[in-house]
Amino acid sequence: MRRGFGGVLLALLVMNLTGGAVQASTWDRIASYLRLLQRAGVNALVAPDCPAGLLGAFHEGKQALLMCGNNLPDDPSVVWVVLAHESAHVMQSCKGGNLMPAPLLAKNMAEARRLEPDTFHELQLYHTSQHHVEAEARLVQALPPTQVVALFEKHCATRLSP
């Protein structure tokens, strides 16, 4: 499955970086995904007072996903990207580790950087120990909503209540 996941991820990332963006365009899609997160025991919160520049965060210990209402525009496509990114960290928590092996991540990152050199420039803001998880989250946020949902259901299946 990892090989298939990597191939699909790479193809979709290429589409996204070359202008074929496939993001959520409705608040209904976002609400549906938030309900899925809640079924997995994740508390989704909107904060009105995040520090400048912070769009979202995930606190593993509290199983809380935070969206920064004061820094996010009223645009569902932008909100979806942040939600998908933070939910990738939820998936990592569910799985108990990385979503893909380091060689596959390196391949996907190299391709993304070839197409868009600044794709992962924010990684420099993180300690090197966080680069893998943050790079995975950036790759997941580029996926279409149906793929993000499928990955979430796969990695968090044991936590989903009926």
C-alpha cells in the first residue's frame, strides 16, 4: 500500500503544484470532515487570538485540533488546506508514527521541489526532528479532499466510533 500511496500522492502533488488545485470548495465539505475528526475523538476548536502567522495546530496529548480564526480568511479552500495539514498530524498520532517511509518522503519532496523550489521552505522554522512529520503534512494538504478522508479513515480506523 505504501508504494501505491506514494505514487498517488506524487501524482496529485504534481497536479496541485502545476495549477490543477483540487481543494475543498465548500463549508459543507469542511463540516463533514470535522464530524469525522470528532468521531475519532479529536476536539476541533477555533481560536480567536492566535499569534500572528499561526494558522492551526494539533495537540497530541489533548487530541485537539486548533484552527486560528483570527488568521484565516473566510475562504473554505484556505481553511481546508490548514485542516488537511493539521489532520495529517492526527493521522500520524493514530498510526503512532510517520505515514510513509523516509525514502518515499524524500522522493516526493524532491519532485515537489523540482516543480516548486520553495514548496518546503517553512521546514527551516522547525527543529530537524520535526521535518519528516511537517513534510508529510504538506504533502497531505495538497491531496484532494476525498484522498485526505480516505487516508484519515485508513490511519484512524480503530478510533472511529460508529
